[in-house]
Amino acid sequence: MKKVIIKGITAAAIMTFLMTGAVSAAATGDEMPEWGIYLYMCGSDLESEAGAATDDLVEMLNAELPAGVTVVVETGGASEWQNETVDPDYLERYVIGGENFDCVDQQPLASMGESETFADFLSFCTEQYPAEKEAVILWNHGGGSIEGVAFDEMFDYDALTLAEMKEAFASVFGEQPGEIPLEMVGFDACLMATVETANVLEGYAGYMVASEEQEPGCGWDYASFLHSLGEDTGISGDRLGELICDSFLEGCKAYGDYLDCTLSVVDVTAVGALVEAYDAMGTEALLYACEDASYFSKFGRGAKRAENYGINTDSAGYSGMVDLGDLAEHNRELIPDSYEDVVSALDDCVVYTVNGSYKTGASGLSCYYALDGNAEDLESFTGVCASDSFSVYYDYMLTGELEEEYQEYVSEVLGYEGTYVQPDTLSAVGAEEEDLPLIIDENGCAVLELDGRLTDALSDICFELYLYDEEDLIYLGTDNDMEADWENGIFRDNFRGVWGCLDGCLCHMEVSYTCDDYTFYSIPILLNGEKCNLKVIYDYNDEEYHILGAGQGIDDNGMAGRNTVQLKPGDRVTILHYGSSVDDYSSTEEVETEELTVTEDTAFTEEQLVNGRFMLFFRLEDVQGQDLYSQAVYIDIEDGAMSIDPDPE
């Protein structure tokens, strides 16, 4: 079996662990340890395919823990473990203390995505290995507020939802414990630094440590922060959180994947005030939306500009997680009464953050927003939403109707006495493609002019580009490089006959997020035969593209990939595009095109398009995920010269 050993560790106890698991019993004493670290390690494919859990176990054994710190680890959730100690056919519990690694309990296999399994682990740790200060860390993939954490590979990737997590805490510590039982709860997983997660932990944890964004494959640096804890066991949960954040950032830098990383420490005792302000924000938005048919669209434009996490494109999938502070900032004119309170409460709640230079909008906590307009998540979201008003708001937005029970809520609880408007959406407006001709202005730019109600129905607009021949189209992707006059409904493309290329190979590009300093693109590829997404930034300051790495988006289980890797010389990259027929360009099929080998000089650049004919459409989107396409313009490129024809017939 493969052994995964990192950082050149050679301690005899670690080698014994990797080979046999036969190490001496943990030292015991009569005094209660100062810290108990309880790690719920659902190995999943992170372990079975990459040995990431074994890497972290090795790090823990290298931490030189004193007798005052006990680490208890539950292993499970992976079809194979990359060491000869952990048995994938059981849930096993190990105790780490000093250089000792002992299996102290073995349970029948059960899904680590079930509330009962997590609760049993909590009970075991707190009863058998109590400490003065106790911290729980959940290790695995994460999926944000809707999907949760701990996707168990052995049980069809069943995940521990936030509702199940709260149920487990309540069953072990009570519905309303008199004292906060846990000093800290951490998530070494993607996308879990959300206001909904923090709300679930209220009353059960003093602090939360989690990431808004997808974590890189290296995850937390256990050797570093556990070693620091061993040197000063008297620290509090917030200080431990700072150590985790700082060592995480340094580890990401060493790993070469820090530019879009995030990690934050949240004071859970301050979450109540934040939730109150967040709910007031939802109430204000809901009341405005009841009487203004265009409000949802306007708020949605702000949400689209807010920093989001988990890629959020058609090809990579949607997590629906956006930064709470950035969401408020981009909608401050739409929530004038609640904006200041939300920002102030968020500042009080988030006590420490680290983030890369391409996550400048990260305030420390995200919240759910249906970026794709998908109503299928409504039931799950309602079950965990920290705000009743936002729960009603999203239901109203995504269904287009305010149900009777919600009308009663708005009337009786919020005191609204007016009528309820139907939101402006593309279906409500009833526009068709033939109603949306593109004209060519004197500068050779395609221009779309919309009437006021159609503009009011839009939450976003971009343009799509296709390589065209007589029968087939190759979809090159989307861009938002345009002049957008929302007030007058005039949109003008800035297409210059260039497109993104990897080592000269034309790529499919999708915009994930744009701010004042950069645009984040996702490019679907095969990396050494495995499908993933190349993450690329266009930086407006240096006017260059930067490759952040390649990783998974959100899969069909709602699980965010945590295995971002850097391209290295010798890697094979196959460019993926999406083909369709001229008669039905809305129905696409994945196409493998050019293949290249990565070198030291591999770069993503903007290149002049090859000779040929291209089609350009404007794509209009509303808050319910409906799309509407303009008529096309046809662009002929020959030796760098570009001519545009709105009607080639």
C-alpha cells in the first residue's frame, strides 16, 4: 500500500505508525488536560485518492505535544487509507499524545454524514477524554450552508448538514446548555465560514474557525499550530484560531496556492447580534420587494458583484455562497436603514482573518444567495437560514409568488399592509430573441438597447462568443467586458478580436466574479486525464493574466473540491470546449480539443483570434435563472482585421 510521508519526517514513532500502527499507549494522568482537540476526520476521496488525511496525521505526530494536550481522532468515510494503520472497514478512534498514536476504540462502519455518528463521537471525546478547554474540528470536503460537511465516500457521499450538526450538538450538550461547552469548532473544509454555520454553533462554541473559499489541498498546518499550542496551553480559543489562520496562510504560500485562500476566526458569542442585523437587512429588502417589481433584480445585480466562493459558473457548478459584507456593500443604497448595523455587527463578530490578494472582498463570513436562480435549494435553505425574512425573500424571488403563509408573515410579523407585486422577470416581460436586435455603432461595437421594463427584469448581462462554420458551433465562453448603462438600458460590447489562450491554445472561459481590481475566470480542462477547472485571474492593475491553479468545482453531490493543484512541468492539459449545431446552439456537448504539455514557461495570455467567422450574442439573465439571448452578430477575422455584420444573409 502507498505510504504518504511529507516534510521529510523521520521520527521512529511516525514510521512505526505508518508501517504497523503499533506504538506505545498514551501517557495518562490524574489531572485533566488543558486542551482536548477532537478531530472528526472523514477521509473521503481526499484520503483514498491523495492520502491527504494521512499527511495530516503525520503532521500531528510531529507536533511534540505535551501531556497537557490530547488529540482524539475519529477516522472513517474513505474506501482506502494510505497507511497500514487505519482500517477503512470500521470507524476507529485514535489518541495522539506526545509521540503516541493508539487505537482506543473501534466501531461498526456508519456514515459520518449522519447526526448520530457525529453525536456519538462528541459523547465519546467529552466523556472519555475531557479537557478544561475542548475544540472540535471537522475534516473533509465542505459544501457551504446548503450541503454541509463530511461527505462520506462509503455511503454515497452522504453529508452532515447544518441541521444534522445542530441536532448532534443538542443531543450531547442539550438544547440550551447553561455554559458554552466547546472553546472552538473548526472546519478544515471548504466554504463553511457562513453566517448560517455560525448560527448553528451559537450556544455550543465560543469561536469558529473556517474558510469562506475552497481550501487548497494542503489544508491546515497541524504540526505548526499544535506545536504552538503545546508551547502555551493556556491560550484561549480565539488565540488558537489566530495560530491556525497564520500557519494555514504560511502553508498555502509554501504550497504555492495562497492568492485566493481565506480563513477567519468568528466570535460565536457575537453571532446573535449579527443574525439580528442580518434579519433586519432581510426584512428591509423583503418589504421593498413587496411593492417594487424591479427590486429583486437590482439586489441581484449587487449580489452578482459581491465576492463569491466555489467558482460559481455553469461548467463548474454553484455553491451560492457570497461574502456577507460585500453583499451589503454592493446593495447599500437598497438597504439604507440596515446597512450600517450589518457591517458593524459583522465587524464585531469576525475577530481575525487571513486572505490572499485575490480575495479582497472577504469579510470573514459568507451567506447564501441563489446565484444560479435555482429554486431546488429552497427547502434545504429554509431549514438552516439564520433569517426568517431572508427565507421568505428568497422564496418570493425564486418562485415569483408570495405564498399565503408568507403573506401572513409579512402582514402580521412585519406589519406590511400594501399589495404584493409580481417580480419583474424575463418570463413576466415576455420578450423574445427577435425583439433583441444588435446594432453596430460607428466604432464597430455591437450595441443592445432595451426598454425600461426589460432592463428592470435583468440581474446580469454578458456576451457569449462562438466559433462558427456552416453546421457547427464551438462555444468559447462568456465575458463581461462591456459598457453597461443600466439606467438607460444601453449595453455595448468591448470585443477586440482577442480571447484567452493557454500556451496559444484557445480556451473556453466563463466569468465567475468581477471586482474593481480583477476578473476571475474558470476554464474547463483535463489535467492528466482528470476533469477540473483552471482558475485564472485577469488583473487590471498589471493588465496580465495569472494562473491560480486547477481544481474541482461543485460536484453533483454539492461537494466542493479541496484538491487545487499547481500546474507543473510535464503535466498534460487537454482543452475542453462545448460544441453545438448551428440550429440549436443552446444544446451543447463537451468536446476535447488541443492537448499541451506544461513547461516552466506555460502562461495564460490574451491572443488574436484565428482567421474565421465568429458569432456574438448578448445573454440576459434574471434572478430566477432564466436566460434570454439577443440576435447574433457575425464577426469575420482575417489576419487580425475584424469586420462585423449584423445580418450575413
